[in-house]
Amino acid sequence: MTWICRCEIMNRRFAIIGHRAQSSGKLNLNDLAGASGRIDVLARAVNTALFLSHGIREDSQVVLHLLGGPGPPRRIGFEGATVRGLHPDERAIAGQIGRVLKQPVPAIGQIVELHSGFWHSGGSLEQTLSEWHKDGVTTYTLDAEGEDVFPSIANPNGIGFVLSDDQPFSELELDSMHGLQRLSLGTQWLQGHACISIIHHLLDSD
């Protein structure tokens, strides 16, 4: 694998798909991997994307896509630059998500900030990609079957990555990502939070 990156990244964005992740109702913090639809996978992704050993990555954004119902899909966003009261613990992050699930799902594209740097909205991956496109973000899909060369980037608007949970992307999601370059971190299918760690390492090493 050859990675070539010559860039100054102003921000890093991660869109995580939770195919079975509960989007409304009461979250069972004692069964994040089961009844809640693998919310544990999403919480680990948030932890890895945002937190350093002694601090938080102010250049990172995470958007979770909860598609498992009941009700319409919900997006939950974490902004590293402004988020407050978030702790680097899987259960604590899941607890924050659980508070959101008690709220009505906002309209598609409507951003409702619950507290600083923490918001939710209606919509799917297609909505997130549309918003990133308007912001001028260069976006890629992580796929073990993608290309193993990371191109040179000089984009002050940032770089985005789309990752799935423990399930492959659906045909609808693949259609919404049509035109995005697929990047590989190796031939093995890694867990999402591990992929995020590798991305941070590669960009930090530039």
C-alpha cells in the first residue's frame, strides 16, 4: 500500500453508517451491541475520531447515521472544535446519543443543536454528502476493495471519509456515493474505529 499525502488539512470529517442503529426511543445502555443495533460500533468511532490521549481533536467532525428505526433516519453530529461535556468513554458517548433519541427527528436538513458542538438532524447519507459538497470538502469512501494510493490533496476546506458499520454499504448508499473515489487501507476488512485511527496517523504524519 502506498499513501501519498501532501496537504494541510483544515478539518477531517467522518460519516459513519449505522444500518441497524436505533434512531428513536429509549436506548438500552446495557445492550449497545444487541438491542440498540450496534450503537457500540458508532460510539467507538466517535471516541477515536474526536479524542486524543489528553485532549480533543478540534479539526474533526463526526456524523452518525442511525437507520434502524423506529421512525425516520436520524443524523447526530459531533464538532470537535466546539463540543462540550463529552467524555472519551463508550458508555458515556452512548448516553449522549440516548438523550437525542428521545427527541423528535428534525426535518431533513434542519440542524438542531442540543448543546455546543452536538446536534441532530433528519436525513440520510445523501444529505450529509450534499452538505459536505457545498462546503467544498473532498470526500472518499473507505473500501477494502478500493485503490491503495491516497492522492495528493491541497484542500483548505478539508477531507471527508464515509465508513460503514459491521455491514456492507447498501445499494442505495453506493448509488449516493457514485463518483466518490474508493480508498483501501489494506485487503482486510478492518473495524471502523481502527480505520479512523489509521487515517489520523497518516494525516498527522504528513
